[in-house]
Amino acid sequence: MSTKKIAIVIADMAAPGGAEKVAADLAEEFYSRNHDVTVIKFEEYGDIPRFSYPGRTIHLHLPSRAGGLPRQVFTLLKRAWYFRKVFQQEKFDHIFSFLEASNVPCALASRDAVLSMHLDPDKMTRHEWRAVRWFYPRAKRVITVSRQMKDLLVERAHLGNVRCIYNPVNIRLINEKAREPIAFEGRFILAVGRLERQKRFDLLIEAYARSQVQQECKLVIVGKGSQRELLEQQIAALGIQERVILAGFEVNPYKYMAKAEFQVMSSDYEGYPLVLIEALALGCPIVSTDCPTGPREIIRSGENGLLVERGQVDALAAGIDEMFLNTAMREKMRHQAKESVNSNDIAAVADAWLAV
């Protein structure tokens, strides 16, 4: 296989972030195949953890600035101009852009750019839709991370250059990391994600408090975010401080996934949630709200997990109880989970990106 010169363009490979992790994983996979891979970044999201990449990185130092529309347009055009200079100088075989802050300037800078969308189109603003309709047709290809996202872009933006490629996981690597011990003993169910309103951990905590599971299993929530104090207050009001563990951000959530009874997602909306793929790859079944746009394309209800009605505490509590109390069903799902995400392995997904 001939060596390719590849650009990965993203604001900053900061953690936690699903799209950022996908960009980092693809960069490492391409690098491991001896391709010439350059990560091009232009933001610096403060003093927070970042996904590592062993190869070359170009930092253009073009951060967002506060201000109105003229300021935003100026920043956009400045990024596009700098991107164009780099692209012309480097002569990349592939230009892969991640997230909206990169996509528009990449589309302006080069018609060879491949843009990836991780945002639920139903949550896009009018200005974001306008950008998609105006600029995304210029790109060589637009990659969505779910079929539903693809269908929405075709239907509403009339794009003819859209393709769906699911998010990857490095199954070998996460199995290695999953062997690491955790700091407590006993049975638990798990949730992983940013402590933000979208993830509806308030709904999960209420459902857990109503469930029979809380008598035998703890609830462990891995993640950090602006809702932590509110969640702590809710936990205290429900009197379940000894049963719910807010574990904070964890570089290695896989050690929890491998040991959990099952994982729960309570979100109001998602793109294509990587944490579900990672859990299934470790044999961890899922209970998830049937929210747009990803879970329905990941969870085969009754085979590797259960889908429950979005936003309904009682439905989520019932799903949690069904998964926990039906041991035979849960164990069957555990055995089927790994096979269900084989197509998400990093090697297959990287091949799909290179074939675009």
C-alpha cells in the first residue's frame, strides 16, 4: 500500500469529546500504517486533558474571538486563508476535517476537503443550516456518523455528496485498558458522559432511585461538567448518597465498562455516541433512551441492549430493572455485544475513510 499524505483538521484534540477522540484515533491508525499524517489545529481549549498523537502537529493559533457577525466572518475567512496556504504548500492526498469550526473554512480552502458532521441536525441553528447549504456542497464529501443524520442532510440541505461512516473504536486497545483495576468493590451499573443537561443524568438518578436495582447495585457516573453540583443536590435530596458515585472525568472509562453489570444512556439527543460502541466492544450491554440520532443504529433492542422512551423516568426505571432482573437475557446480550460492533473497529473505519 502506497504512503498517503493526510491532514486531520480540528480545532483542538481536547478531552472529553467524541469527535476529538475519533480524530485522534484515526490519526494514530493512519500513522501506524506509515502514512504521513499531520494534525492541523487552531484553538487551545484551556488547561484540560488532550488526546495524544505521536506524529506531526501544526498549530495555526486562530482562536475564536468574542464579537458579532463581522468578527465571526473575519475569523472564518482568516482560517480559510491560512488553511489554503498550508494545503497548497503540503499537497495532501487527503484532507479530513472534524466539527463545524473546521468544516466551513476547509470547504472554502479546498474542494478536496472531506468534512465530518457529529452534530444532530435537529439541534442545528438557522445560521448553521445556512452554512451547510452554502458551503458543504463545495466539499469533496460530507461524512455523517449516522444514517439518520445523512438522510436529514439530503432531505433538508439537498446535499448530493453525503456518506455515512460510523465512529470507530480501537477494540484491541480498549480491551487492554479495561484490565486496569477500579477503586471500589461490589456490583454497579454505569453511565459515562459530560455532566450537561443534554445527557439527562437527573433523569437517570431519579430512575435509579425508583428502580429495584438500587437495593443491590450502585450507580457510577463517569464524567465532569457544569451540572455536577445540581446532581449532588438531587442525590442528597433522594437520600442515596451511599449508592451513587460521581467518579469525575476518567481517562480510562473502559475499566468501568468491563466490570459493570450494564451501561445506561439517558440522553435527550446524541450524534453517534461512542461510549455505547466502546461498552459493547467490552461485552457490556446497554439500556438507552431512544433518542436522535445514534442509539437506534447501535442498539438492537433485545439483542445487545434495550431502548426505552426518551425523557420518561418510569420507562427508564423499568428498562433498568428489566436488564438487571432478567439475568439470562443480560448474559445473552453480553455474549452478543462484542460481535454487534465488529464493523466499528478502527481498522475497518480507517479503510472506509481512505476510500472516500
